[in-house]
Amino acid sequence: MSVTERTREIGLRMAVGAKPRNVLAQFLIESLALAMAGGFVGVALGLLGASQLAARFGWSMVVQPTVVLIAVGFSALVGVGFGLYPASKAARLDPIEALRYE
């Protein structure tokens, strides 16, 4: 949806000299940042919920940093994977047609 909503912006960037790889990189970086932010929020909520359950039932809680890194890394991988198609679609836009788009 982001490409459709930002067609004029993409057209303007390409008209003033941005190369398709620049547009591709922009969308992939945005997708990666959003996915990693979601991963960090998910880890924080998971840790909060686990700590509350551990406190309530008297359990011990062990947090392994490698598991947290794997979770955030997987989230980033999914973000890049699902951001690849919209990014390539944006990079292939014709600047003139994109500027005409309303």
C-alpha cells in the first residue's frame, strides 16, 4: 500500500535524479526499520508478560540474549522479505507516469 500512496513522491525523487536502486534501498530500509521496531516491541511485551507470570507464580525467569537476537533477526528477515516486492515495484515506476498519478 505504501507504494500506491507515495507514487507522486517516488516520481518526484526519480525525476530529480534518484536512481531505481536508491528508491529500492529507501523502501527496503523503511521495511527493515518497521519490522525491527515491531520485533523490539514484541520482545519487550514478551519479557514484560513473562516477568509478570514469573512473579505471580514464583517461577524463575531466564532471558537468553541469543534468543532475543534471533527473534529480532527473524522479524527483520520477514520485513525485508515482504518489503522486497513493493520496493522493486516502486523502483520500476516511470517518473512521468508517477507524477501524473493522482
